[in-house]
Amino acid sequence: MQNTITKSFSPDAQALTSLPDQRVFVQAEQQFVNLLDMDDLDGHLNRQPDLARDFEQVLDRAIAIAYRSADAGSQGNAAHRFVQRVLYRINRLKFFWYDNLRHYTNERSPYLMSLRNRIEAVWQAWELSQMNLDALRSLQSPEAVKQALSDRAAADLNPPLSEDSRYLREEMTLAGYKHLLSIASFDGLVEASRLSRILGGAANEIQCTLIRVLIEEYGGGRFHRKHSTFFAKMMEELGLNSEPEAYFDVVPWEVLASINQNFLLTERKRHFLRYNGGLAYFEVAGPAAYRNYLAAAQRLQLSAAAMGYWDLHIREDERHGRWMMDDVTLPLADRYPEDAWELVWGYDQEKQMGDRAAAAVVQSVRSVNRAE
């Protein structure tokens, strides 16, 4: 394995300054993939620390460009993409993909956990710098928090059509629609999996509501009714690959960041309120986005199978949004009066990161349409 790594990424540190950044990031990520599959990764690194030296140099460089550079330009996008892809590859080990068991050899590797913590420390500080937490902390009573959540949900349930929404509805081509599905499949084919990570523990009404949401997402345990099955059918109807992660390379970093954010919040129970605030936004706002996709599919005169997931999600997420507001976030505000403001923090951050991801997706779709 060492020879494979050395061959795929030259150990000459001087090369890092002579290669184009994108090429550097691609080579470094391949080195990291090889490290992930190495038997006894930590033992090898203890004996040969230089095995990861070049990858770590590139990672440090990417972190500096993405989160510490005021004007990184195109380098910034490449750096963000590299960092979020590395972080995702670590996080996804928490899911089982019914693939080669060897892929999970390093699931609990201290080295991988140190990389995750190293990335998250700087990335999270960068994300939080774009929020006004002092204003959110000023919501000092459960009543103020519940009012803030209710006001936000009312505004996000049926927002006015934006320029991007109109573009998807009225101008997106079939090629653009396929591209949209390819990106959305990265989450849609493993939908609700991260929700499952917060359900263990004491039983109460809040927990039971969350379990109801999960059960509906999973089709009541019947594979043909699971929401991801409907998504796979949409893809297959249009000749797309319905294997999870098949379109990893077309997923914008902004989308990966939202996914990695969910991994972080579900990994640490201290962020339970933030996660549920974010999930409330996702369920409340989801139907509005799905109506755009459904309208586009109808305009393109696609079959019912090629748009069925959107119709299903519009109906069920409207119900899930009500559950998340009435039976999860509002009761949590009463249960945790001193920390209740974190529900709004989670709601607002999910919206902020979701809006950023949605804009990146539309930009990518526009590029496909222009190329066509």
C-alpha cells in the first residue's frame, strides 16, 4: 500500500507549489482514499509518519485558503471542495453501505478523528462568523423562542418565487433536470439516515414524534415505500445511476458542507437543540423547493415515475413540518428554557447553509443548460 500511495502522490514537497491547485487537491484526495483503506492505518502512521505528510500539507494549505483568506477567488472554491470532500469521507464511515467490509477497517481510527476535529474547528469558526449569535442569545425566554420559530416558519412555508425558483420552473432543460437529480441523489438516496443517529435514549413524546418522522421516511419499513426508493425510480426512469454516491464528483462543496454539518450536529448530543431546529426548517421549507422541481418536471412532460418523489415529499413534509414545530421544537423550548435559543440558531443556520447550497446547485444547473 505504501508504494501505491507514493506513486499516486509524489512525496516531493516542492511539487506542491508548481502544480495547479486543482491537480494538487485531486492527488492529495487520492492519497487520502488510499490511507482510508489501509489495514491498521494508525499503526502504519506510528511507524512511518511520512505516509500522510504530503496529504496533510495540502490539507493545511486548503484550510488556510478556504477559511483564512479574505479573497481566495477560484482557489477558494477548490479548497472548500477538497476540505469538505475529505471531511465527508470520514463522516460517511458512520453509515453502512452494504459494501466491502474492509472499507470500515479504520472507522474508529484516532488519526481520522483528529483530522475531523482539525477541520471542524476552523470550518465551524468560519461558519459562525457569518451569524449574529448575540442577537439569538437575546431570546431569553421560551415564549420569545417559540414566537421567533413560529414567525420564521410562517415566512418559509410559502415564500415568494425567487429568480432561481423561476429559472428552475420555466427554463431548466431536461439535461439540467438530470443534473439536478444527480446532485440531489447524494442526499436523497440515503435520506433520513442522519436522523436515526439522535433517536436513542429516554422515551418521551418528543422522541416518539421524531421516530414517526423517521418511520414515514423509511416507508414504514417497506422498501418499496421508502422515500429513497422513489428517488431511485426517478433516476432510473431518466437513465441515471441510482447507486449512492455515484455522482460524488458533481456535488458542489456547499451541498457537502450542509451534509457535514448534519453529521456534526448528530454526532454530538450537546447540539441536540440545534439539530432539531435545523430539521424543523428543512421540513417546513422543503415543500416549496420540491414544488419548483415538480413544476419543472411537469413542464418537461416527464412521466409520473420521473417526478413521483417530489409529489410524495410535498405531501409528507408538509405534515412533518407541522410535527417538527408543534411536537418537537416548541416543547423543547419549554423543556430547556436556558438553552432554547439554540433551536433558533439551528433553524437559522440550516436556512443560511441551505440557501447557499441551493444557489450553488442552480448555478451548476445553469452551466449544464448553457453547455447544452
